[in-house]
Amino acid sequence: MLKLIPDRLKSRKLWISIITSMLVVLVVAVFELPEEQAKTIVSGLVGTAAAYSLGQGISEHNSKAEG
């Protein structure tokens, strides 16, 4: 079967990072929110993405160590 998407592009962590970056740009540049509100939203987005990526990394590490 024809592979349309390379394996390295199937990473959920990669896509979370890309989407988070796009959302940060939208919040900061496009929506023109007040600075304090934008800082709050951006820190929430970045914190959530970082926690997700860290959790996935730990989970992957543990599953590789066990198996």
C-alpha cells in the first residue's frame, strides 16, 4: 500500500507543538488582545503543550524500558 505520510510526521507531540505555535501566533498577532490577557492565554497554551509532551515522553520511555 502507498504510504502518503512519512512515519516521522505521525508524531502527536510534533503536531501538538505545531498547533500550539500556530495558536500563539493567532493570539498575539491576529486577535490583538490586551497584553495581560494574551500573556495569560499564551502561558496556558504553552504550559498545557509542554505538560502533554513531557507526559508522552515519559510514557514512551517507560513503555520502551518495559518492552
